[in-house]
Amino acid sequence: MPETPPFPLTLDGASLLHQMFRFDWSAWRRTDPNVRQRTIDEASALLATIEHPTAEPRPAQSAVFAQLGHKGDLMFVHFRDSIEQLALIQRDLARTELGSFLQPTHSYLSIVELGLYESSSKLYAQLAAEGIEPFSEPWNARVRETIDRQSAAMSARLYPSIPDAKYLCFYPMDKKRGEQVNWYSAPMPDRARMMQDHGLIGRRFAGQVKQIISGSIGLDDWEWGVDLYADNPGVFKQLIYEMRFDEASALYGLFGAFYVGVRLPVAELGAWLSVEQR
């Protein structure tokens, strides 16, 4: 009988799109004031309808953040039930008058993900004990049953509302492959142990940071996206610094660029876009 799979099962939830833009302030200042106001009104009307989450269990929502640093000026974050719905909000935003002043600097597509290391290990062991061959129809049926049951239990985490926090820190990451260590060649029990230890650090910050992990293998250039929401930006530094010392990060973590923004409520968009000194 073939060996059990080396990968854990995962649960997939909301589709997630980050859009980072540089705002064309030069063109904006040259624009007629009446056109500027019309542009603000149009964008505000669109964004106001999606700023607050729709009804559960699968809330759809978008949020705007004033981005810090040279990587851009505005960051839009969209949570939707499907990639098709993300394509629609991307189109709707692009065809507003505001869209003509937004110059894309980066974007990231992913799907909210929960890994099932512990459940997978138990299920694989049970199926092997029963003599059920991996990827056979009985095996697939038991896997589907487990995923369906866990997805129902974890629905709130798989389809979250965007946390009502002042700051966002987003970054993509990979697990190292090749050279001296390779995450994907480590035995699954070892990976499960490391991820459990990794998660213990995050849980110590549960009251200060809301973390949303999304998977992007096959969807974007990195393997995962990490969103951290908090009312104190210093917590981002403390949390990520402490996580650097655990085995999963110290040996296997590779990190992309970090994007940090301050929540920009739609009601304040006009003031942010004002050309007057305040």
C-alpha cells in the first residue's frame, strides 16, 4: 500500500485581494475642483456600500488604508466569497474616475486558509489502520467528510469580517526549499510540531492582534499571505520579532515585502484627497 500523503489537509474560505496604488497627486491637483468633487462622491458611493460586512455566514467587505512609505499611497483590501467577485470589485474600482488617478504598484491574490495538521495525522493513521488505500474512492469520501465537518465548525474563521482595527500589516511569505533545509521534505509530524509551537506565540498576542492567514500557492508569487490587524502598530514588530526565534521561522521562513497602512474610513476619503493644507 502506498505511503500516506505527506501534506496536511487544508480548509479554504474567503477569496482575498490586496491592491496597492500610488496616487497621482500631480494630475489630481491639475484637475478642475468640480471634477475632483465628482470623483470623490462617485468613489465614496461605491466604497460606502462595501465598507461594512454583509450578513453572515459569509460576509463580503472591502477596506481602504492609507499606506506608509514609498511602496504606495493607498491599499485596498477585499474579502469576497469567490475570485469571480474579486474580479468584479477590481473592475468596478478601475472604471471609476478615481481609478484613473490610481497607479498600481502591487497586488496579491489569496484564499483564507486553515491547516489541519492534527486532524490530518489522525485521519491518515485511522485510514491506514483500516487498510484504506490513499486516494481511493473510500479514502476520498472520508477526506471530504472531514473537510466538510471542519469547514462548518470553522466557518467564522474561514469567512471573517475585516477586523475593525486602526492598522494593517500585510506581508507574503514562503517556506524554504533547498540548500541546507527544505520544509517540504521534513516529515509531517515534525512540521505539525513546529506549526503548533509557532501558533503558541501568536495566541499570546490574541487580545492585541487579529491574524488572518491566506494561501496563495498557484495564485500568486508567494505561498501564503499574512494580514495582521491591530490598534497599536508596535505590536506588529514585537509579534514578528518573537516569531523569528521559533523553529518554523528561524529555519524555514522566507518573507516578502511588508505593507503597512492606517485605516481610512470612506467618510474621510474626501479629506484625505484634499489638495488644501490642513
